[in-house]
Amino acid sequence: MSAPDTASTPAVPGRTPLRAGPVSAVWRPRTVLVPLLILAALFLAVLVDCGRGDIAIPVDRVAAALFGGGDEADRMVVTELRLPRAVTGALAGASLALAGAILQGLARNPLASPDILGVTAGSGVGAVAVIVLGGSYGGVGGTVASVGLPAAAMAGGVLAAAAVYLLAVRRGLTGNRVLLVGVGIDAVLTSVLSWLLLKADIVDAGRALLWLNGSLNGASWDTLRPTLWTLAVLLPVALLLSFPFGALAFDDDTARGLGVRMTPTRAALLLTAVLLTAGATAATGPVAFVALACPQLALRLLRTGTPPLLASALTGAAVTVWADVLGRTAFGSVELPVGVLTAALGAPYLLYLLIRSGRARTS
């Protein structure tokens, strides 16, 4: 039999076939252009975020300070006081959106996210337990804040995800079962959070509530390290798992036929999503709805079948930093935590997803 003539194969709109000897690929300009545009929006958000404050600095001077130019006062304000906040928001948003994209692909459901599946609540229980039961948020020499809090948040998220997985896998791991079990675990953990807040004294309760709203106040180069190292390690892992992740969009038999080992792949992806969520939550607290909405926004921008991992991470970073800009500047002297803004933007989208899912089941 002769090989098929690729020259006579009709082209798919938006896709250009590439072939070099035995290697073939498909070039989709959208997969490159859209992430570059999102990255430009993120960079602009960082410039604006670093320029706003009691000492206003124009965007061009912020850019000069970031690249080592400008005067010393601008460099000090930008790099030491404001840049850590913007970088923390970008890292946390990227981690949460990447975790949301992984969970939505695993569950094959746009409603799946760490917020709904109890992972965020588990991280919150771990961190708030350290704040309340540890006696002080900072601990001795800041040990609790720099070590205990991230470790407790990660442990709480892992335990919550393990509970959801073990309860959902008993009769087959389906999207609806994962969502139902996750909602139940989330409700239980929310009750535990309420109990911890009632048990706390007024000072610790205030600190815990500020943390639970998802705030970038007090961000520094030290506090962003857990999120930075978590994302630096797990983003390459997630990208390496992108091929089996794409195969999970099919049914289990088809995925196995493509050579994907279902159980190890799901376990690795789930652990990656949980650690990303816990690392972000440890640095900023629960930033609501970034993990839910940003993967779906990236999916619609790139027009892919499953949430794109890298584009989702970039979208989450840009949305979080822009939300911080709005929270700091849109309400005059009142500064809102970034989690309040993302919740206000993401809650209507959640309602839209619920309504659309109900209509799909009815039809």
C-alpha cells in the first residue's frame, strides 16, 4: 500500500500541518498568539500594580525601575515594597488556575475546582488551625508563618483531596460523583473552620478572617517562596503530563487504547493540583473562583477540547493581578482583599455554569 498523499489532505481551518522527515506536527497560531497576549496583559497589570499607591509612579518609570534604571527611590518603592505583592498575586493565580484546569480535565466537568471539591477548604483548615491553636500567627521568630503555615496548608489540602478521592473512587471515578463528594467534604471542612474561628480569641480570629478572604497585604519576598518553589517544580511536571491529560478527555477504554495508564496518571495529576492549590493558599489565603473561571476562559480563547494548562496558568496570573489593582484603586481609600474581587467576578460565572448544566441535562 502506498502512503497517503498529505498534499491532497484538506486543510483544517486554523491549523497548518508541518512535516520534517518522519516527524509531523500541527501548527496552530492561536496557541502561540493567545498566550503571548495574556502574558502582555499580565506584564501591564504588574506595571500598573507597582505604580499605584500613596506614592504614585508612572508606568514608564516603573518599567525603568524593574529593568534596573530610574532613580534609587523609584527602584526601592517598586522592587522592595510593591513588586513582591504583584509577584505573589501572579504566582498564586497561576497555581490556582493550573490546578483548576487539571481538576476540570480529570473530572470532565467545568464545575470542578479546588474551591468546590474541598481542597481549598482543607488548606484553610490546616492554616487556620495553626493560626488559632498555635497561639500566634507569627510564632517565635516568624517560624509558624514561614514554615508551619505553608506546611499545614499543604497537609490540609492533601488530606481533603485524599478523602474526596477515596470516597469517590469506590464505584468508579466519574465527574458527577467527584463533585458530589467534594461538595460534601467542603461542607464538613467549612463547619470545622467555623468552629476554629469561634474557639479563637479576637486577635487570632481577625488574622484568620483576613487570611481567609484571600489577601495580598503584607506580601514579601519571604512569604512568596512556598508558592514560587511549588510552581517552579510542579509547572514542568504538569506540562510533562499534558499528553496523558489530553487523553483523559476520552472515555477510559479510549484513553487506555492510546497507551495512558489511568490510575497512575490520575493520581499524579491530582497530587499536582492539590500541591499547587495548597502552595498558593498558604501564601495568599483562599482566592476564590480563579481556579474555576480562568481555565474555562483560557479554553474559550484557545478553542481547545480540554482546559489548556499553560494558558490557564497565565490567565489566572493576569486575572489575579488585575483584581488586586481594582481592589486597591477602584474604591477610593477603601482597599478590598483580592479574594473579594475575584469572588465578585467569579460568582456570576458559577451561576452561569450551573444554569447551563441544568439546561444540558434537561435537553
